[in-house]
Amino acid sequence: MADPARISICNGRLIDPASGVDEELAVHIAGGRVAALGPAPAGFHAERTIDAGGLVVCPGLVDLCARLREPGGEHKASIASETRAAAAAGVTTLCCPPDTSPVIDTPAVAQLITQTAERAGRARVVPAGALTRGLAGEQISEMAALKRAGCAVMSHADAHITNTQVQRGAMEYASTFGLTLFLRPEDHYLRDQGCMHEGRVSTLLGLPGIPEAAETVALARDLALAEQTGARVHFRGLSCARSAAMLAEAQARGLRVSADVSAHQLFLTEDDVGDFDSNCHLRPPVRTRADREALRAAVARGEIAAICSDHQPHEPDAKLAPFPVTEPGISALETLLPLTLGLVGEGVLGLRSAIERLTRGPAGILGLPLGRLEPGSIADICVFDPEEPWVLSPATLVSQGRNTPFLGRGLRGRVHWTLLGGRVVFERGAR
Amino acid sequence: MTTSAVQLDAEGNLRHFLTLDGLSRTLLTEMLDRTEGFLSVARQAVKKVPLCRGKIVANLFFETSTRTRTTFELAAKRLSADVLNLNISTSATAKGETLLDTLRNLEAMHVDMFVVRHADSGAAHFIAAHADPHVAVINAGDGRHSHPTQGMLDMFTIRQHKGDFTHLCVAIVGDVLHSRVARSELSALRTLGAGEVRIIAPRTLIPVHAEALGARVFHDLREGVRDADVVIMLRLQRERMRGALLPSEHEYFQLFGLTEERLATAKPDAIVMHPGPINRGVEMDSQVADGPRSVILEQVSNGIAVRMAVMSMCIGTQNLRAAGQADG
């Protein structure tokens, strides 16, 4: 591949929450890094100039949870197809959970993923290593080796470690190597056969419910273990108000815990399941309006520091069945930025905070020097129009997964250029 | 939400019969009136009317059932339809594409109506959403969600005995949480404006948002059936005795089993119903099941007439549609 070109992005509104910059500043790029902001350095001759007039220029988005389906789920999507979707969505770094097939519990699988992603060349893919072998929750994995192979964090995907002693050991062992644990709190027994929020709608539809306590019980246990062990724990995909309150209380007491929320959790509620809409079959489930409002407030206050896509592309057949037997999840990469900007439109967040939840916040949780745009930073950049209206349709989706309840919905905010390490990896046609 | 608009055509006629949620009191009353008319067919020497002559009805049972399937079959035959019975084990169709493949194959045989029973809530909606537009889908029970013909036959039986719904107190006893029958009854009772509806069970068998079902919750059987006009007992699956729902059949019967003595607080002319099959000595004792207040066997006979009413309404809508297309 040719060396990254010298590029200048001019006339845009540069927003970099990490450095606090929010003003019209040109970004000059050379050697894959930011060479300068503002006036071009002496002797800098751009081979290409991008006119970002009227657009926002910000660090490339960092997504803490996106399933790319490779290896093992290539009938759903591939690293190539989904990193292409990521580039179109302004996402330059993706953390993929370890529930691939085979599971990311050996360096070989981690390397397979990072190397395939490097060959595709459209986004950085950071594999999360499996906390236990085969995600079986019994034997902790070779975390030091996984870290060397590129796993920035350790995760247990959507599987719950039921054995408390194993969970404690996993926390202590991971923290030996400075590794953050990604845990999605969900008590296996309380979830049982549940396939939506246990509440008014599940009562009417006769669908087995997932009670709020499935999340809060697991969260309480793992907060207690985090406190005991001093491990750095990141809670993935909170779904209810009480979880947000428990998190804030733990943070106030000084625990090193963080959390994210999936963008769709900030918009959908149990009512969206409607007449068994399998595109709203989600894990964790979307819950009540009150839960949604509390999660929005926790995002606004920064207690929830990251918004992620929880991207789960599926083949059409995965959703073509009676609701309980469909596979959960949304193809969500391409709605991550527009939905987050929707929070700005609704007055939940300022534009800078919204960008922070998609850049500096998640990058900090991953512990990677990304999500910032200063001289010397890696030139991962997203250039978007924050106001442009568009409609999500199967034709506009780049992801191989078409499973999203937002099809046909009017969205606001569209990516025009994405740069990865100083290379243009996505470019929308003429504005 | 859950308006189930899919089951009505643009003029509000019944295309499919998936759930009672979202159907108007006028439509439910029309269905009950039509049922009344079909009751007499069983007493004729020739037990047939030609309303569905030349139509093919496929009974698609992904969950085994003898009684419901038989009454649907009889209903279709009394309407002069041809009937296909297909029992399909759920394990063979765990994948959605197989379920759709089954549908496509039957559509290719020009079936006009599917009667569907399936273990998953929402299965009938799924099939209706993906079936060819000329096919009608009737829900014969989907998971815990809905069993609308059972709900309507219970309403019909209540109306036969009690007339108007507005002053009635109806008590539903047992496993409401897992019961599609209860959900359909509760939906119909809300729409028909029943005076008071109660559900009676231990908390493990009551859904979390019972108030959404429009019912008052009781945990004491005697209190719950006090002054009731109608007592509906729900079937209790044996598998509920495992784990954390119920300790034993013995304790369940001690607390929630209906006996003549416990029925004493109900109105003297109260009727007792059960969707069948009864677990004698679990939900109720035989004295009540076979006693003067039991209308359980009437429910079965009424079930055929109700199913005839539903099928003829859906086929009627199909005929209207076909006529409209011919005109156009």
C-alpha cells in the first residue's frame, strides 16, 4: 500500500474533546499522523485538500463493542464487510468481543482477526480476549499471551461467569497484567428463557421476560468483587435505571469502574417490540421509558463514559422466525453517530459531549492512545455533517447485516470522510 | 402497540385471527352472534353448511393437541371445507427457514387457510406476516401469548349463561403467567366490558404487570371467588412443579384447588369453566368438575361453533377480496 499522503482538511469545525478544542481549524496530516492544526507548517505541501466547510472534524469514532462475525460467522458478515461499514460510519477503531468461533482464547485467533483487519485496511480492530477458555466460565485463559497478541482488554462477551470464585480469580489475574475486564452483567439463571424486558409488554405478549434484577444482581456481585480485588472493570451495555444508579454510587466511592450503553438503548423501549418485531429482539433488552431517561441522564453526566453500537449483523434467516427463536441484536454501526447526534438534537447532550462519548471516552476505557486530534496524534479522523438528514434503507446500509429497527427512520448527521492513519478509507460522493 | 392491525383488512373485516387484542367490541359481538347461528348446525340431520365449500384448510400443529385440532377439523368439515392435518414436531422446525419452507410448500398446494398451533409466542403473527396475501391464518395457540378461539368460546359460554357482561364478576384461577388462554380471556373481558375481573394464584404464577391485563390480583381462593358469577380454572402443567414455581401438587390443591366447599363464597348460580383437559385433584376435584355448576362440556361443543364462526368470517373476507379483484 502506498504511503499515506499529505492531506489538509480545511474549513471544518474541529472538535477534539480530549484537548478541549472547538473552533475552525485546519488539520494537516503527514506520515499517518497529525502534523499540525491551524496554519500549515513551513514546507508542508498537501497532496490533497479536503474542504470540510460546514462540517465537523473530530477524532475517528471508537466503538467498544462490534461483532464482525469472523471467524465462524461468515454467513452473517466478515471483517472486510463490517470494517467497510465502520469506515462509512466514521468508526476507526472497533473492539470485537471474544465470542467468535473459535473463541478468542488463544493468541492465534486474536492474530487472525487483527491480521485480517489489517489486510482489509479500513478500521483498527482490537480483539477482546476471552476471560475464560471457551467462554465456559471454568478455567481462566492465558491472558498474558492474549495481551501480547493484541488483546487490549479481557471480556466474557454475553456469557455470565456463574462461578463466583472463577470471576474473582479472573479479575485478579487480569489486573496482574493491567488488563481491564469487560463484563456484561446478566445473571444466567434470572435471564432464563427471557427474550425481552420483563414488564407490561411482555405480560401482554406472553413473551418470557428478562427481569431488571438479571442485570442488577450480576452488577452488584461484580461491583463487590471489583472492590475486593481492585480490578479495573468496565460494564458493557447497561440497560436499566437502577444499574446506572449503582454504577454512579460505586464511582463516587472511588471504584475503578466504567460503563457504556448501546446507542439504541437510548432510543428504543419495550413498546418497540410492538407486534413481535424481531428486529427489536435484543440482549440486553430495551426496557421502560424511565430506564431510557435514566441512562440518557447518566450519559449526560459522564457516569456512562461511552456510547457503543453493539453491532450484531445477521443474515436474513436469523430474524425470520417466531420472536423467541430469532437471534438477538441490531446491525448498528451505521446508526451509532446519527443516534448519538439525535441526543444532541433532543437537548440531552452538547455536541462536544456527544463526540466525547464516541471518542475520548471509549478510547480511555480501552487504554489506547486514540480518540484525540493533537499534533502527533494518529490521524484517525471523522468528518461529518451534523445536520444532514437522511433515511436509513437497505440500499444505504453498507453492513452485510440489514437487521435494524431503524430502517425507514429519518436520521440526522452523516459521515463524509473517514481517515484511518492518515489514509482516506471512506469518502461520500459530492455533497 | 399490539394493535395487531395485520389481522384486519382496510375495511375492518377479519383477515386473520391472531389475537383478541385490538379487536372491537362490535366485532367480538358479531362473532358471538354468528356462533349462535352455527350452534344449530350440530342438531341438523345433515351437519353441514356450504360456506367454505371448495376451500382447503390446513391444520398446522407444531405442538401436539387432540381436542383443539379435532374441533377445528370438525368446524372446517361442517363448513364443507377440505381439511389437511399436519403434525410437525417443533424440533424439526427450530429454524425459521424451515417454518417458512413449510408454509411455502402448503401455499403451493393452494391452501386457503392455516390453523396454526406453535410453542413460541408470536408464531401466528410471524406466519401471517409472511404468508401469501390470499391465505388466512387462524391462531390455535401460540406459546404463552394467545389462544383467541378458546377465549371466544369461553365468552360465548359465559354469554349463554349470564347474558350481559357489564355486571359480571369473573375469577380466573391458576397459572396466568404461562397461560395463553388466560391472556385471551382477559383481553376479551376487557373489550366486552366485564364488571370485575380477578386473577387468583400464588405470586410465582402471576405476570409482573398484572394490572396491564385489567385484573385484580388475589392470593386467597376463597376471597378471590367471593361473589363471583364465573369461575374459570386454568390448566396447570405438571412441569410447573419443578424448580421455583410451585412446591408440590399437594400444596397447590390445598390452596388453589377448587372444591364445593371453597366454591361456597361464589354466587349461588356461579358457573365453573375449564379449558381442559382437567387434572382432577390438582386444579379441581371431580365433584366440582362433574357437578351442576360445571359447564366444561358445553365449552367443548361451543368450541366447534365458535371456530365455524371465525373460519367463515375469514373466508368471507377472502371472498370479498377476490370479488373486489374480479371487479377491478
